[in-house]
Amino acid sequence: MKWFVGFIAFLIGLWAVLFLGYLPSQLVQAQSDAFIHTPAHVGLEYDDLSLSVPDENLSLSGWWMPAGEAHAVMLYVHGANGNKEDKYIGALDIYAAFVKRGYHVMAIDLRNHGASDRTESGQLTFGSEEYRDIIVAIDMIEQLAPGLPVIASGTSMGGATLIEASVRDNRLEALILIDPLLDPQSASLGGIQAILGMPKALLGPTLWSATNLFGLGGDAQNIIETGRTLTLPILIVQDPQDPVTLARYSRELANGRPNITYHLMPTPPADHPVLADAGGWGSHGAAFRLDPEDVLKQVDAFLAAL
């Protein structure tokens, strides 16, 4: 009996170390790889940028993709564990579409991502610290294209980061948010499930530990409330079956807000090749790759009305 009790105690201890210690400690860390392809891969001319965040001694990596006779600038912001290439999102093709429409495009690697510097903690904060990178990017845009309006687009955590930046800096003319991260708890749980492939019911303790013991998400806990204070035009493009950034939260943000245009994407067929490669992430952030014509139609109409 003693050996059996000891074995059970060992299993409980192993579970605690793994699910309350090791996994949460890893989940709070940005895990982004460097980019593989550059804008040249889709036929775009570009310049490499280095942007300084002087108060924090950080250097950010970016791309500047100029358009002929541009009438505005598009700033693109990737999601958690992404980078400026954002290949699953199809970011390079998005850049090409905007350059073709007469927009200079800037894309940056947020802190702790891609080729940008890491902070001391290296943690994801869902926009509560990353917003500073957006302000630095706008400063650079004003040097590269003075006088042109700046519109920003962000996917997942990139959307949360733009919301956090917009309440602190009024220089952005409009936001385009694709499957924005608006509820840190549910998005974190969906992301953990996508990574581990385990039922959500078993992952509650891991999420609790990541949030309360390891600081997952920093101070970004009321993103919807923050977003509802904004008055600038916002377009939300939402995948209906996104398992990470749930559609209910996008609807909640848009509900009753005359400045927010909400577009729910059509449900993709189950055998769509994009979904076949997505694993547990499903359609998260994949709107452009799933139906580029529909996304560009919505974006064109939104921008034309500004």
C-alpha cells in the first residue's frame, strides 16, 4: 500500500510540475521564429528598418514597402508568436494588395518576436506593453511619409495591441482588425488547447497558473472596454468558427458602436486546404487566405467611406 500511495503522490507531483510549472512558464513566453521570405517573394520593393524604443533600449525590426504616388500608409501588426512575414495569415500577399491600392506599407516585428529585441522577461502582454512599439512605428512613418494618413491593421494580438495604442495616441486614422484578441482568458485557453491538443476542461489549472503565477497577458484584461472608448473608424473581420479569438467578443465590441463595422466571414468548407494545415488553430487569423476576395471587398468599402 505504501508503494502505491507513493506512486500516486509521484504522479500528482509530476502533474503539478508539468501543468502548473513548466507548461505555464513556457506559454507566457513569445516563441516567434525569424521570417523566411521577404516582400521580394511577392515582387515588392522594400527597405529593412531598425526602429528604436529608446526608453527601453530595444531595437525593432521592420519592413518599408513603398507604393508609387501613395495616398496613405498601412501599418500591419502581427499576432502573438508571429512575425512580419506572418505566413499563416498570408501577410506578404496582404502587403502586395495594399501597395497595389496606393498605400505605403510598414510591417514590424513586435518586441520578443521575429528579428526584434527581446525584453528581459520575454513575455507576451497582449498589447499592454507592445503598444509602445506601435507609437515608435508611427513616429517612423511620419519621417518616411510626412503628411499622409496612417491606417493600421492587426491580426489576433496585433488587434489588441492597436486598440491599446489607439487609446494613448490619436494619430491613426482607422483600424482594420482581423480576428482580434479581445478576451485574454478565452484566447489563452484556446491557444493552449491548439498547442497541446487536450480538452479545455483539463487545461484550466494550466491557464490559472500561467495567468496568476507567471503573468500571462500582463495588464491587458479589459480590451473590450478599452476598445469601446475609441471613436475612430474600425473594421472587424471575424471568422465565425475561430477557436481562439471567439466571434462573440468581436460582436460584443461592435454592438451599438456606430464607428465599428462588423463583418462575419462565410463559414469555410471543412475540406478547405488552409484548414487542413491549421491543426488546432482552425480558421484563426486565416480570413485572407480562406477568402481573399471577400476580405478585400470589405476592406475596400471600409476605406472608401473614410
